Amino acid sequence: MSIIYISLGSNINREANTRAGINALRQTFGELQLSSVYESESVGFDGDAFFNMVIACDVDLPVHETNRVLREIEDANERDRTGPKFSSRTLDLDLLLYDDLVLNEKGLVLPRGEILKNAFVLWPLAEIVPDLRHPVNGKTYNELWSEFDKTKENLKPIVFDFDESSDERVKINSLDSIACDLYVDISGTDCAIPFSKLSDALDVLLPEQTLMAVSKKQALQSDIPAFCRLRNLQLVEQGEADGMFYFLIENKI
């Protein structure tokens, strides 16, 4: 059994095709580990913004067979291969890593070069496996993301309904070992970010205090006081009103 990491992208009917890609991968490989979904500008051409994420799963197929299956899933979702290399996509599934295998063949290079070049690949990869090391340069993906020039691309995590028929998100692994990487609206901004990025974002978005509101269900899914201690945040006040839990958080840094 091997572990693979896949970069998923879509900018044509992107919400539906992102869901379709996830569902097809789950039907093919079983349980998946999902990063957050990120919105990014198109790279290399002038087109609509993409949804991007990274997905991990176990496979018992050889590497070339695995790559062939990913191409078949793309084709089943109306992937057009007649256009330029950099163009709009219904569904893009790129094999980033197959264990620590290093390959340099026509049509298949591992680890995939975009890991070190594109924020929309490296950030979600660092989110789900921060301590995993790049097979060639030996650095962890958390280290690589910390060193990455984040001014090169306009990229942001978004709230994504993974299952439009359910109000529960599929299994998400966060940087802070919280059971569910919940999204919160930041008062005074138009941003919604995951808990795992909250303290980092506060430095930029709101350096002193912020008020966040989550549903009762969300509050029960995560130990918010423990999260605040972990991320060096001060939980100043909390309360409940109209079925929502409110938390006034102060950034200590």
C-alpha cells in the first residue's frame, strides 16, 4: 500500500466539478484526507479563478496505473485536452507524490515540480502534511511554505460545501489537530478562514481583537479555549445568543 497526494483544480463550473472529483476519488480509492479549498487566480493565462486543494489517500496500484486512473477521472468529467497547456479546466488531477518515489519520465515527474513553484499546491499540501519531507530537497512542507514568496500569487482559503446534501463537512485534517477545521467569519472584513489559520490571519486582518460567531454544532466539534491557548490567543469573553456561540478573541502577539 502506498500513499499518494493529488492536486485538484477546477475553474469551469468549479464548485460542482470539485465535488465530482472528490466523489470519484473516494469511489476509486476509499477514504480521503482533504485540505481546505483555496481560490486562486489563473496562472499562465487569462481565465476565471480556480478552486484548488490537495487530497491524500492510500492506493494499492502501481504508480503508472494510478496516474492513468486520474486521467480517466478527468476524462469522465469532460476534461478537454485539445487546448493550450495553460487553459481553463473542468477538472485537473495532478499526481504530486507517490510515497517518496522520485521519477523523471515523459508524462510523469515525481515529485511534481509545481509543489515548489505554486502556492495553490504548496499551501494545501503543507496544511495536511506539514511535517512530511520533500523527497528531493529534504525540507518539510511547512518549512517550504514558510520560505515561499507569498506575494507571487493571490490565494485565499474559502468556505466550501463539500456535500451540498448535508450540513456536515467531510473529514478534514487541520494543522492544529482540531477535529474539524471550522471556518469563521472575521468581523470587519469580508474574509472567512479556517481555525488553523486564525492567529496568523489576525496579525494581518485585525491586530487587536476580533469577534467570531460559530454555530452550537461547530462549537461542540472543537475545543475553542484549547485552540486559543495553542495559537497564543486570549479568549476574552464568550456567550450564547440566538443559537450561536460568540467568542471575543484578542491576539497576544
